[in-house]
Amino acid sequence: MLDFENPQVWWYLTRASAMVAWVLLTLTVVWGILLKTRILRGADNPEWLTVTHRYISGLAMAMIVTHMGTLLLDEYIQFGWADILVPFATSFEPLPVALGVIAFWLIILVQVTALSSRWLPESVWKGVHLSSYLAIVLVGLHSGLVGTDVGTPWYTVTSLILITTATLAGIVRLVIAAREKPPARTAISPTTPKVSAAPRFRARVVERTPVGQDLVELTLTPLDRTLDLDWESGAHLTLHLENGMERQYSLAGDPAEQDTLRLGILNTHGEGGGSTWVHENLHVGIEIDCDFPRNHFPLKPAKRYQFVGSGVGITPLRSMIHSVPAGREWSLLYLGRNTDDMLFVDELAQEYGDRVTIWASQERGSRAPLEDLLDPVADVYACGSAELLASLEQLVAPKRLHLERFEPQVRTSNGRVDSFTVIAAASGTTVTVNPDQTTLEALEVAGISLPASCRRGTCGTCEATVLEGTPEHLDSVMSDADKDELGVMYPCVSRSQTPSLTLNV
């Protein structure tokens, strides 16, 4: 049993916590580099890898706090709060200790901005995140100048390993940063209407493959091949059509091939004519403006997956199949009328064999018996017709079901709040939303513009962070529970359940 009245106990605890913190900080930096370079994408889902990164960072922070706490409790060294929190406040080795204190505050800043990243501009929190490399340098200097074990063989070897690893990670990150460019905030083409303030890039159609009568597969590539599109499976791309429309299409390619943007587009011959324009005008060599990919249908960690798609609903599922780690079990149920009109059907069947079940109702003579074909324990990811998704909602437990919709659900307000106010946090402006207005319309009337595309609650372009109040979700972007967990709403259709909402707009 430890004798906490013995000063040597605190000395050992201080040394141990300091070394563990240093190791974890270095591991955090290296893990972040591996995530950024996508080296780990084959090992597991991006979300789990990100959570692990945060967990390691949290452990490092806990060890740093333990290190500082043991210094306070060590009666031999007699540190006070000012000595461990204020640079140069101590008379004991003032410079080395100050380096450690500055590193501590830098790490705190990185942690706080990472936790509040959804409320901050991406450039801000990512810029602050880079200061973690300075922090790791300061930690190394602090340890080398004030560590009581400096000069011992084990300390020398450990220090060299950690410093070399951190240095190599920093070099890799600098190389990556040198290749990154901030996205252009305006369209390159002067003829493209200024519909949205979302960052855009210019892309060229490099391949076009007709599939059946009304389906076409397009492959686009950014003109600027150095762009970091940073998309994962389940993401969609917004095309800015020259007829003034915006249309969203799921990315069907492999996320490892960031500059290969594959789309499967059905000509619906519907009102508005967006898909018809695409079919008639987007040929090989044609250039078009696109928003940077957005993702409201992410692949979340699970031990087992079943993908269920119908028609062009196969597009986001195909990218998910590419992203499933090798150690995970998965299967695909692909529904359609006949195989001639089904995207990627031959490719999927040949590449994945028994994992894929193709059910073409006209060829089989009946509709798919979902009750018999659904996996009873897997997480189900589905995209397709409203009829299919409605059936799945009846057959699969909500916690296992993840849906993406092409058409909005019919959702009506509960009528608890007829009119309400929205406080725009960025300017402090208060806007009244009347019963005959959408939240987005009221904001626009007040001169507060948001990126917006579909305006019917399916694309997620107008996403706004909720700071105070309770929104009434009427959109079809993702589950209400997921929106509440993320603290977001979609004001193009959603309203408020409280008299006031504060949005980060």
C-alpha cells in the first residue's frame, strides 16, 4: 500500500504521470496525422477512429492534471497554484517550468476548441489544433530541462523515441498543410447563379455511362486536383446547374479516391426538370460548379451491417461498402424491377459474391419478402423509395435503422407555438417567425442569409446550430434524436417548440 505521507511517493507519481502524459500526447499527435492522411481508413470506421483520437487526448489531459496535482501535493517541492498555472511565477527552474505551463494552456485551448468545433468556423478550430505541435515541442523541452531522470539510459531512449516520432509527425503534417488550399467561396463561372454561400469548386465530367432508359452514371473530377474534399461514405454532392437549379446526388465512389466523384442520377421527368437537365447536358468534358461534399448519412460503428437499397438508393450504400473495415460482417440487399435498370449490379455481384442479394421483382415474379431477407441483429443502412423506407421502419428497431431519403416525409407541426422569435447569435438580431413563414424565410426577410438548396428538408444545406431553445424538427435529413444530439436544426421547414430559439447564424 502506498504511504502518501512519504514524500518519495509524490515524487514517483509526478515522474510517472509526466512520462505517461508525454507518451499519450505524442500518440495523440501521431494518431491525428494518421487520420488526416487516411492511412487508418482501412482499419476501422472514420467515426470510431475519431472517437479513439479524442479518448487518447482525454487520457493525456487527465495525466497532465495528475502531474500538476501531485506537484501541489508534494510537500518537498512546495509548489502553489500560481507556480503551476502562471509562467515564470516560480523561482524553481523558472524557464523549464514556464515552458510546461505554456504547453498546458495551449493543450487546454486545443481541447476547448475541439469540443466546441461545431460552434466555431472550421478555419478557426483547425488553426488552433495545429498549435498542438508547438505544445508537444514545449513539453519535450520542459521534460528535458527539468526532468529529474534526465541522463538515465531509460529516459534518454524514451525521450529520443518520443521526440523523433513527434518530429516526423510534424514534418508529415507540414507537407499535408502545404498541399491544402482554402476552398473558393464564390463560383468560378460568371454565368452560375449565386444561389448559395456554401464553398464551391469547379469539376469536369470525365466519364458518362447510360444505365437503362433513365439512369446515367457520371464521374466528375475537380479541376483543381489539390483540393482537399475530405468526404466520407454517405456524403452527397450539390450540383449548381446552369438553368439556375441546385440538385443533390449521393456519392457512390470509394472515399479513398477523393477526387473521383461518382454519381448515379435517375431522370425523374418531374417538376423542375433538374435531373432531366443533367441527362441532357452533362456530357464528357462539360464543367459544372459543385458545393463541397456534405454528409448527413454517416456510417457509424457497428459489429455487423446490412445495406438495403432500391433504385438509385444504391449510390450512398456503394460508398459505404467500400468503407466497411475488413473485420466487420456485412451484407447487401439490392432491390429493383429488373437488373438492366440497376446501377452497379454486375460489379457488386461479381466483386462481393454471396454477400450481395439482388432482387429484381419482374425477373423473380414477386416483390422481395423483407421479413425473410432482413438481418435480425445487424445495423441496417437503407436508401431508396419512400415505400421501402416506410416498410423498414415497421420491421427494424429504430436504434438499428439508419435512413437517407430522396423525398421528404409528410410532417406537420404540433401547433404548440404558432409564432416565435429567433435570435441570431452572430449579430444579436431578433427575428419573428410568423405562422405563415418558414424559419428560413423569416431570417432572409431580416437580411440574414443562410446557404439553402432544396428548401424542403432533405438536403441539409441550411443546417444551423441551436444554442438555446427547443426546435420542432419537421425535416427528413436524419433522425430527430441524431439532430438533438448534434444540436442542429434545418430552418427551411423546421420550427420551434419554445417561444424563442437562439441559432448560431
